[in-house]
Amino acid sequence: MKYTIDQKRAILQKTASRCHICWSRVYLKNHGLRGARGGWEIDHSRPRAKGGRDHMNNLLAACWGCNVDKGAATTRTARRRAGHGRTKAPLSKVKQTERRVENAVGAGLIGAVLGGLLGGPPGAALGTGLGAILGGSAEVE
């Protein structure tokens, strides 16, 4: 199937321009360029050989090596074979931002409670600030 530039862009945005299996960086301009740095193909999460369709929710970016290794296996099997310990695709930029905000809010609340218990109102304010800073800077997967 031939994909438009907008479809390719949307597929890349789902995983923040990373291979959904090994998480290596892929580049829009290198779609279909085997051997190019960041070269990639459009992979069917559920392979066509097993009934997968060309719907956008079934399409992900995969670097050449991972896509060839995956073959007609499921995405779960391919990620397990990759040996990096990750079972999920990389988050999109939007999801990464949402996760950071959630972490900051949660850490801020925990910091406020602990600070309040240990140091009264001044400790709560300090705990909220520190918790939000530390929670917002946590690595997102």
C-alpha cells in the first residue's frame, strides 16, 4: 500500500519517531531507505498474514532490522525477542508530556503531605515544590 506523507507523519508521531520494537530513532525522510541511518518501514502490529489490516491503529514505525526480524510474528513476540526488556512502544510526545504532568502533580501531593507531617505548613510548601520538581523530571517510558 502507498502511504501519504501525512499518514507517515502520523505513524511516526505515535512513537515519537522511534522504532516501536527497539526504540531506535527513525526519520521521516528515510522511510523505505534500507541501510540509511534512521531508515524505517511501516509495520503492521497485527501482521497481514494473521488478519491485520491497513488501519492507522495497526500501523507503527519499525527500523529495517526489526521489521525483517519480526516477520509475521506479533508485536509482543518481536519486542520480547529484541531483548531490551521493554514490552510497550515508546510514548508519543503528547503522552510523554501528559505523563510528566501526572508525575509532577502526584509527587507534589506526596511532598506536601510528607512536608506537612514533618515540618508543618512551611514543610508542606517546601515538600510540594520539591516533589513537583522531582516528579516532573522523572524519565518517562
